Amino acid sequence: MSDKSQAVNEALSSLAEDARALMAATSDVAGEKVSEARKRLAVALENSKQIYGRLREKAIDGAKAADVVVRENPYQAMGIALAAGAIVGFLLARSCSRED
């Protein structure tokens, strides 16, 4: 898992934990507005779990599909990777030479 996706995952986990803690802390508070807010928060948490699950499944499916394509066409994949690396290297070299 990349650093960015791990950071996003940790942030979402922290947000979910904070929301659960807020729900637990307000469980004894009476009032229509608090009750309604707790219900909306519970629905939002459940929806976010479902969305995260779907996104994760799509990412895994995409990685599996890419793996199949690369295994079926290894030389084309290497050629594309080489060309992409050459282009990135050229652009980086150009930007570094402009700074000097």
C-alpha cells in the first residue's frame, strides 16, 4: 500500500473512531436534535463503509486486470514502461537544466 493511500486509510479510520466515540459520549444526552444528529451520523458511517468497500474492490479488480495484461504481453509492457521512463527522465532533465 502506498504512503498516500495508507495515510488516507488511517485518516478515515481515525474519523470513524472519533464519530463512534462521539456517538457513545452522547448516548445519554436527551433531545430531538441530538438524536437526529446521531442517526444521521450512523447512516453516514454505514454509507462510508460501503463506499470504501466498493472502491477497494474496484482497485483490487483493476490491479488483477493489469496483472493479467502484463503477464499476457510482457514485452509490450516493458516497452511502455521504458518509453514512459524515458519521457519522464527527459522532462526532469529539461526542468533541472532550466534551473541552473
